[in-house]
Amino acid sequence: MIRAGIVGASGYTGAELMRILSLHPEMEVTVATANRYQGECIGALYPSLDRFYPGVFKAYEPEAIDEGCDVVFLGLPHGESMKALPELASMEKKVVDLSADLRFDDPDEYERWYGEEHACPGLSGKAVYGLTEVYRDRVAAAGLVANPGCYPTGALLGLIPAAEAGYIAGTVVVDAKSGISGAGRKATPATHFPQASENVAPYAVSGHRHMPEITSGLEKVSGKPVAIVFAPHLVPMSRGILCTMYVPLGTSTGAGEIRDSYQEFYRGERFVRVLEEGAYPQTKAVQGSNNCHIAVEVTGEGRMLVVMSAIDNLVKGASGQAVQNMNLMCGLPEWMGLESPGLFP
């Protein structure tokens, strides 16, 4: 049995990791740290986990991680994760970092978007970007993986087939809507129930932190600059992301041809499904699962490709993808512990 440590286990992604790993046949959580809740019962904070994790949250102690874990999931917020990374890297453990701290190759780019100096610039560029379906072979050989952000996962899985096929011929508009859990466990005025309930609100349209991650992901595949307009919205649901993406086409192209190319791109993938004509993604259909549903349509006299994708932001957009990556890193089938359907209805 592979012993897994979760550093920062009290947040939503940490709890989701514990939920997924509770049924994993080859991995078990041996250390779950949460400095703020150290000594408190895991089941008191997350009653759904009570029967599976009767223990308590522990303080982060490098010795306990080193002695008690084979692999580590790092679930700390950005800015905090990079403080722990050098020490974890020195232990030669396999690490998946769920924060944004290693997603940029250039530490200056991180500072530009996150507003603070990178604490371990020497590790920037050394982590493999863990969009599993695209970088599977690199992930399998990696010791350190930067798990993608939730919005970039939904957007890139929807757009990369178009980028690789050369369909993108202008500025791509990504209209994305996320459930409130994407903002994390700590309440803010924007995520407070009276504010978020019965309300849909755009935010950070002038420059969201996930925009350069999406842009970089597309440019690496297409081999040329790609212009992105990214408009995120907060919607009154607990979890889920729906991306609707508008892609200018260079020549008039039929939806059937593009749909065929998407189905070929994702042929054999267990977690990405390209829907048939007339079917559209729904967040309910993927809720609680590691699945991504994608649909394509063409409008504007064949000159505008519309790509739609749906994921659960806490699973495929975070913890599920982290387990998928760790499975590969440990030589296990990447689907292990993850093949559950969505919770619809």
C-alpha cells in the first residue's frame, strides 16, 4: 500500500483528496496536516469523512512526512505551498502541488500575476504541468507535478484539440462559470451566502490569474501566440465549472468535421467524453466525478467554433486530477480510484 500525505488537508481540495483516497485500492492517507485545526477530529470538520478517518488533523512536521509517507499531495494556498516545497523536494518524495506556485516556468511571471516574490525560483520550470491527457508521458516520469488550475483544466481540455488542429484564427473568448467552492473554504464578502445566492457575477475580467495559464497551455500546443479574453463568473452552486469558448475559424468548417477531430484526439481517454451532435455539457452530469464532457458547434456561417466543457472544479479541476497524476507517477493505472459516475440528478 502506498502511504500518502496531504499537507493542507482541511481545505476543500484536501477533503476531496481524502474522500477519493478512502476508496483507492493502492493508496491510503497516513498523514493529514492542518495547522489551524491540529488536534481536532477530521470528522468534526467534515462529518462525511468521520467513518473513514477517525483520527485528527496534525501539525505539519517534516519528520512525520518523511517517515510516514511515500507520496505527498500539497494542498496549501498559493504563496504558502512554495515555502514547503524545497523541504519536500529534498526528501525525494513524489509530490503533486495543487497550488499555483509551480505552474509558471518563469518565477517573474508568477510574481506578476500573484503579486509576491517566488520563494523557491529554483524549482520553477522543474515541475511537470499535470494536464494528464496532454502530458501523460512526462507526468509518469516526474517526481514533481504542478496540478493545473480548475478554470485552465476546463478551458484547455476544450481548446487544445482546436489549437493542435490549427483551427484557431483569432482571439479566443472563454466565458467560464464556477461554483462557489472554487473560491476556497475561507468565506469572503463575494462568497457569503446572502451575496452569492440567486446571483451571477463576473469578476477579474481585466486579468484573472488563470488567464496566462490558459494562454501558455495553448501556445505550447499550437507553437504560436494565442490571444485570449477570459471572463470568469461566480454562480450560485457549490461545485462545477462550465466553459463556453468562442473560437474564430480561418475557413468555413463544418461542425461534424471538427467533432470528428475532437473524438479522434480523445479516443481511448477514460475521463474525457466528446458528446454527440445536439448534446451539451451540464455541470450536474460530471459532479463528483473526474470526468470532462465536451461539445462543439459551429455558427456564424461556418466561421465561429463554439466549444463547451463541463468539469467538477474540485475533482477533475483539482483533487481528482491530482490523484490521476499521482497514479501515473507511481506506476499505477491512472484511472485507479477515480472511475465513479457523476451524481446527476
